[in-house]
Amino acid sequence: MHLNSIKIRGFKSFAEEVELILEPGITTIVGPNGCGKSNVSDAIRWVLGEQSARSLRCASMRDLLFNGGANFAPAQKTEVALNFSAPLASGKLTSQQSNGNGSESPNPPTQDALKLALTSPEVQVSRHLTRNGESRYLINQNPCRLRDISELFMDTGIGVDAYSVMEQSKIDLILNVRPEERRFLFDEVAGITKYKHRKKTALRKLEQTEQNLARINDVIQELQRETESLREQAEQARLYNTQQAQLKQFELELAHREYDKLRTDYSQTQADLDAVLTTVAGASETLKAAEERIENSTNRRSELDDAIREGQIALREIETQIEQIERQIVLHKERQLNIQRQRERALQTLESLKAQQTGTLTQQRERTQEYQKLEASCKIEESRLAARQQLLTELAGRISRAKDSVQETQDTLREIAAELGERERERLALEHTLTNTEGNLNRLKENKAALTAELSTATDTRDEVQYAETQLKAALVQIETEKNQVEIDFNENQDALRKIESEIRDLQNTLGVNVSRHKSLQELQSAYEGYYTGVRAIMRAKTHYSDQFQGVCGVVAELLTTDTEYEVAIEVALGSAIQNVITETAEDAQKGIAFLKKHRAGRVTFLPLDILRGRRFNDDELLDQPGVIGIAEELIDYDLKYEVAMRHLLGNTLVIEDLDSAIALTRRFRPGARLVTLDGEVINTSGAITGGQTDQRKSGLLSRSRELETLEDEIKQLTRNSNQRDQKRKALAATIANLQKKRQTLTVQWQDKRVEKASLTKDLEQANLQVVRFEQQLAALEVENRELGSAVAASREAQQALETEIATLTQKSTRTERWIERMSEQIESENRKHTEVANTCQEMQVFLAGQRQKLESLALEIQTFKETQARIEKDIAEQQAIIDTDEQRKSDLVEQVAAAQGEFLRLEGDRAEAEAGVDELTEEREALLQEVEVLQKEMRSTRRNFEKQNRARHKLEVATTQLEMRIKSVSTRIHDKYQVSIDALPPIADNEQAMDEIDLLDSIEKLKAEISGMGAVNLKAIEAYEEYKKRHDFLISQRADLEQSVQDTYQVIQKINQTSREVFLETFEAVQTNFQEVFTQLFGGGETELLLTDPSDVLDSGIDIIARPPGKRPQSITQLSGGERSLVAIGLLFAVFKIKPSPFCVLDEVDAALDEANVLRFANLIRAYAENTQFVIITHNRRTMEIADAMYGVTMEQAGISKIVSAKFAE
């Protein structure tokens, strides 16, 4: 694989598209300073994914776009493309060498762009950027991600941070960075970058898994407590469901029996209705025949009415036409007078137009003569202008030929200037080399004087590092203290969160129980459970037949309320009367009794408000006695509408605190009122005492209504409490999340401080090492001083020879410039003549333009006169036409007046005929009215008989409808309560074992009492228990999976560390060996060594470089001269190449700091490695240029615009 070409368009100084065709071997790019050579290197780094604008020598990425020049607009888009040959290796674009340990290192990409690239013999990687900031990467013109490009070149040595592009600043970076940062080069060549990425991913996964495991353990503990509580509630709920199922069975059987009875009654009523319908049908036929006769007479009367109306309408139309004819005659006479006036005005206008036509013809002839004279004068001036323009053309030709001659001479002058510039650059380069060499001599002297100062500085540095280490330890203690406090806060908030969640679950459970209890009581209340059969029947009938039972007000139990402490006393005082039904009138009570009899639905006591009499206890002395609470009627709340009923029931009943007080009052006063205690004992007026346990069927009706209200309040309060705790839970969760983030931040800070402390310890060791090395450097300085003196003498001789050659070229340039000045003066003279003639031509053109404008004005006036003449002729014709038309219209109007008068006489005759027809029809209509009156008397008799039969039919239909509604009511009630169709129930078995209706009612009441005695039941407990148990089992399984995942992740990390350590050490030893070989080749001897700063931690250890050039002591790379440092960096680069050659390498002025002798060594090394690696070298050095197989020159003929010139050398 090698780099085939580089295409650049709109990038930095490259305004137009340029393409550098690259062959295997060595290609150099040369050019003067500032011409844009290094922009090629920047373009390569940019397309490979460089993200730092500063690294590309610009302030922002937008500065990469060409910014415009003399004849070029700013570029709106920049594009750079690299074309590679693409051999395949295991499905991945790779270099042609192994990874140093004898095995290939493929990493098959998965992206579509990579797959497409691998099917092509050539791969193109490109990057686009527009001025609006839009950027994209492409592989073979297919959009892709930067990650795809990174994976495409992974482990090939190609990349932004790899060693495929090297400039002087990157070499300095490799040499000057800390040892820990230098290892990136070794990681890349060893191919362990991907292992480090996998390890980092595994560590993140491990931390997340351990956190999940801790959370799951907390949840499992909480679920175990909740599951045990829900198990007991679920058992109670299952018993509740069993009893509810039995209750459903009994209620369905009872409803089925009622349903069958209603169906039998319905069938009998329907048969009676069919017989009555037959009688009604006969009466209807008779009535229909009478109605048809009346209808026929009525229709004839309507026809006569229509005929009379039509005759009257026709008569009115004739009268209207007569009026219209009279108006037309008057109108025609007025129009005759108007036409005569219009004709007289047209004759006057015609005379005026003929006079105007004569004046216009005279003016037109005068303007035509003036136009012809001016046109002849213009033709003479145009011939004079043509002669002047001919002379102007001849002068321009002479000027052009003189300029061409000057241009050729200027080209020669530029060639001289170019050669002079080349010699000047050589002289400057020699001066630069001489300056560098002399500077090195001065640095040697300065270094010797500075060694003592550096020793003092090293001591100061050590003290500073020790102080910084002390400060860092204090910071570590502070961070650990803060971290421990955050941990305490985190655990406290976790405990609070678990407590809140437990409270929420308790509230939800209680809420579920209350909702279930409320629903159960609501169903009992709606179905009037606990009431007598007759009461239920009346209240259900009121619900389903509200029109018939509007006078039913309600049951006493529903129409009053009282305080909790009086509930027992009031219920006992009312006794069975608590189920009495209050009605508006006695008639309403009669309707209810009839309904109960008809349907055999039991008995009910009704309290009609219109005939009921209330009672009132009036013994004030007794009311003031100890133990007397008050009259029962005054201890309840009710609508004043029912005051009579409430006084009737409770007006003569006193409520006493206890039985002892009641007995004492009875013995003393013999009250004429019934006494009831708060515990429910009763002393009647006769002295009889009743007490003991009350029947639940006849009690609890008041408390049930009160319990419903209480439950509604409790449900609302529980809902509010649950919502409040949920908000608190969310706030705690947010606080815990913030503490978790803070804990992670403190952990990172603590780790950073630990790393910084380790770095300070290494810096302290390095400072101590430097003091030892200073003495070794003093001896090496003397040897280098002698070598640099010889180099200065040679450079000065070469400088003198170049200055002589530059002087000769300067004289030749001066002579050429003088000849150009003389030709320029001659051209200036010809230009002045040309300008004078041009001015004359311009004045003549201006004069001709004025004359032509006058011609156009005269032509316009002549045209205007012609148009005016045409308009006048048109107006004359129009006026003549008006005169002729008015004459014809006057004749037509005379004829129209005569015709209208004839039509008037005809319409008078039609009016008399229409009046006679209307009178005849009116007489016939009066006779028909008398006949209809006789027929209506006969029909009324027939209708009375029909209505009698119809009332009988209606009565039967009402009965049938009522039965249908009762049947539907039973069916709907069963469907609404149990979602069962009563028709789908099996038929009732007719056997001795079947229970009768009384037994069914007793069983139903017993089951209801048992269900009510169970109290609040959480019906959701069964489902909740199963859900909690399922979740608990699932979390146990999840915990086992997480524990296994932790073990697997530890094993993966251990395997990654082992593989990375083996690969790195193998590659490190290989680079060490190769580095020694290349170092010996570059320096002609000497030794070098690569040292791990922390051998115990191979994967994170820094790498230090120790070098000993020939005749010197071993010393750190930071203590070498600039040239030596560059050679060491180049040697390290090529040592890496021997392990894993990069397919191509760009060297950007890396030889700038080398003297001539070292450049020769560098060039020989490049030539040796060019067999396996393609080199693109940006350089100023002649010796480096000599080894090139092809050369590109970069020039800047116009400011800010770079161009490419190429040359290829023979083998």
C-alpha cells in the first residue's frame, strides 16, 4: 500500500485545485519561506482527522478556507483527498508488515463505508468543509464518521497522533514531553491501543455492575418484608372472593325465578292485547272509509279554491299589462324628443372637427421639411468621425507591439531575479548555518557557566517539589474527609428514601382496602340491601318508573342524619319505622300499595305528608331533669319538608343517657313519652322495658350512610398523603443523584491527586539525577567546541564565493532594467497621442448624439401630428354615424307607439272575460261546503266507537310495557352486577332439594352479614402478592447474573493486562535493539538506551531516553544539543519503522536543525528505508533534495496564492 496522490482545493493558500501525483520512493516539496509548503503537511493531517485548529496553525477551522486574493474570490468550500492503493489483509486495510510479534493485527470494521472501501482497488479518504461550518468525512465518496477513518488506519502507523506525519514541532514534542506522555509512540507500534480501550470499557462496566448489585440487594431486602405482609392479606381476599361467588350464585337463582314469573305474566297479557287489536282494526276500517269521503270532498274544495285564485291572479296580470302599455306610450314620446336634441348637438361637433383637421395638416408639413435638412448635416459629421477612428486604431497597434517587446525583456529580468533569489537563499541558508554554528559555540560557553547555576536551580526545584508534595498530602486528607461526609449523607438519604417508599406502600395498601370497602357499601346502598322486600320493590320501582312514582319521597333512613353518639338511640327509637316510606299524598301511598299487591312484593308502611299528623312532647319540667338529653326529633337533621313525618315518628320520644336515669324518671314522673337510652334500651309509656342485642337486619342503616361519607373523606386524605410522600420521595431521589455525582467527582479528584503525587515523586528523583549528570557534561563540551570551530571556517569560505556570483547577477539585472525604462518612455509618448485623438473622437460623438436626438424629437412630433389627424377623422365619422342613427331611431319609435295602442284595446276585452269565470267557480264552492258538513257529522259518531276500543288497547299495551320493563330491569340488574345474561342461565331444577325463595333470601342475608363482618378487605392483595413474589424471584436471578458478570469482567481485565504486557515488552525490546542500530548509523558510533521509569507498572510506566554520542558521557536527551536531539528523534522514528513500517511518512522540515554532515547521514538513512516506506519530505536543504526521485516546487507568484511545479528525475 502507498499514497498515490494528494488533491487540494480551496485549502489555506491553494486557491485552485492542485494534485500531487506520488510514486513509491522519495518525493520532496521545496520552495521559499512563506510560499505554503507546510500547508501540504497541514492538509494531510487535517484529512486524517486533526481536530485542533491551533495544531493546523490557524485560529479556527474556518481559517482553513482560502481567504481570497488579487483575482480570486474567497473559497466557499475546501476539500482535501488522499488516494491510496488498497491491498487487503484479513478484510482490513493494513500495512504490509506484521505487528512486531509475528502475527497480523486485523480489526474488521463493521461500517458500510469501510466494507465498500475494501472492495475497491483504490481507497480515497477525503474531508470537506464549507464556510457555514458544515464538515464531513468520506471514504470512496461515501459519507462516513471520523471513527471509521481511524479504524481504517488502526495499527498501520497512519493517523493524526501516529508517526506517519512528522514535523519539527512534533519531534520536539516527542523529546520534551514527560516520559509518561512519550509512550504513545510505543503503544501505537505495539498495537496495544485497542487493548487499553477495551480495558477502559471493561472498568466502566465493572463499576456500573457493582453499583447495580448494591441497589438490587437493598431492593431484595425491602421486597422480603413486603411479600410476607401481602401473603396474609391475599389469604383473606381469597376467602372474600369465595363468599362473593356463593352470594352471586344465590342472587342469580332468585333473580331467575322472578324473571320466569314475569315472562309468564307477559305472555298472558300479550294474548289479551292481540284480541283487542283485532276489534280495533275493524273499527279503524270503518272510520277510514268515512275519512276518505270527507277527504275527497275537501280535495275538490281545494281544487275550486285553487281555480278561483288562479282566475284572480290572471285578472290582476291583465290589469298590470294594461298599466305597462300606458307607461310605454308615454316613454316612447319622451325618447322622440331626446333624439331630436342629440342630433342637433352632433351637427355642431362635426363642424368644429373639420376646422381642427385643416390646422393640423399645415403644422405637419413644416416639421417634415426641418427634419430633412438636419439629417443631411449628420451624415457629413459621421464621415469626419470615421477618419479620426482610423488614426486611433493605428496608434493602438504601435503601443501594443512596444508593450510585447517590454514584456519579453521583463521575463528575462524575472529569470535573472529568480537565479539571483536562489543564490540569495543559498547565502541566507549558509548564513543561517554559520549563525547556528556560532550560536552553538556561544551556547557551549554559556552552558559551562550555567552548570553551577543549574545545580542551584536543581536544588531549588527539589525543595519546591517537596513543598508541593506536602501541600498535596494535605489536599488529599481534605478530599478524603469531604468524601466520607458525602458518603454519610448519601447513606442517610438512602435510608430516608427507603422509609418514604415503605410509607407510600402502606398508604397504598390502606387506600386499596378503603376503596374496596367503599365500593362494597355503595353496592349495598344502591341495591337497598338490608331493607324489607316491599321497601326494595318500591324504591326500585321509583328508580325504573319515575313517572308513576313521582310522589314517593324516599325511605326514612335516607332522609335523616344524626351525630354518631345518637345513632343507636335513634335507630332503636324508630325500630322498623326506619324503613317507612314517605310520600307526598295518600294517593301516592295507594299507588304503592296497589303495586305491591299486584306483584306480590311484600308490605310497606307509607307516611303520606298530606294526612299525617305529628306529635310533640310538651313537658318542659321533665326535659330539664338530669340524664335527659332531649326530644329525639330535635337530635336529627332533615329537610323541613318532612317535619310532620319526623314528629310523627320521634316527636314523643325522649333520649336518656342511660337505663338507670330512664327508670328513675319513669318512677317519678310517669311521662307520657317513650324513653330511649344511648345504649338502645327502651321504656314504653306502659312501663315495659326492651333491651339486649339488636337485629342487624333492622339496624345499621344510619351508620352505613355515615360510614360511606367517612370512607370518602379518608380516601381523599390518604390520596393527599400519598401524593405528598411521593413528592418527598422524588426530592430525596434527586438529592441522592446529586450526592452520587459529587461522590464520583471527589473520587476522580482523589485519584488525580494520587497520580499527581506519584508524578511529583518521580520529578524529585529526576532532579537528584540531574545534579549527578552536570559534571559529565563539562568534559563533553570541550570536544564539541573544537568540532564547531572547524565548521565555522568552512562556512565562511563558501559564503565569499556566493557573494561574488550575486554581484555579477545584480549588474546584469541593472542593465536590463534601464532598457525597459527607455521603452516605457516611448510607450508613454504614444499613449499621449492616442489620448488626444480619442478625446477628439469623443467630442465628435457627443455632437452627433445631440443632432440625432433632435432628429428623433422631430420624428416624434411628425408622428404625433399624424396620430392627431387620424383621431380627428375617426371623430368626424363617429359624429356622422350618430346623426344617421338618431334619424332611424326616431322612425322606429313612431311605429312602437302605434303598436302599443292596439295592444291596449285587446287587453281590455280579456279583462271582462276573466271576471265572468271567477264568479262561476265561487258559486260551485259554496254548494260543496254544505255537503262536507253532513259527512263530518256521520264520521264523529264512528270515531267515538273507535276511541272506546282504542282505550282498551292502550291499557293492555301499558301493562305489556310495564312487564317488559320489569323483565328488562331484572336482566339489566343481573348484567350490571355480575356481567351475566339471565337468558343464558340454565333452567331452574324442579326438585325437592331446591331451596324456596324464603330460604334463598335467608342465605343471601347470612352471606352478606358474614362478608360485612370481615371488615375491610384488600382485594388487590392477591395480585400484589403474586407480583411482589415474581419480582423478588426475578431480582434473585438478576443478582446471581450480576455477581457472575463481575467475576467475568475481572477475568477479562486480567487477560487484557497480561496480553498487553507481553506485547508491549516484546515490542519495547525490539525498538530498543533497532534504536541502538540506527543511533550508531546516524552518529557513527555511541550508545543509547530506553528506560522504563516504573518497571513494576509496565502498562502505565513512562519511557526515558539516555544517549551517549561518540566521545561523550551518557546523558538524558534533554541535555543534548539541538542537532543531536533531532538526530535522536529521527533515530527513534526509524527504529519504530523497522518494527512496523508506516506505508508512507511525511517529514516536514525535520532536517532544519541539522548541519551538512548530519544531513548526509539523515539522507543516507532515508534512502535505505525508502525500499519499504514511501517518503514525502518538505525541506530547504540541498543535500536532502539530492536523494529525491521526484520533486514538487511551491511558488507564490501572487500574494497569498500558492501554485505547484513538478519535476521527475531519471533513474
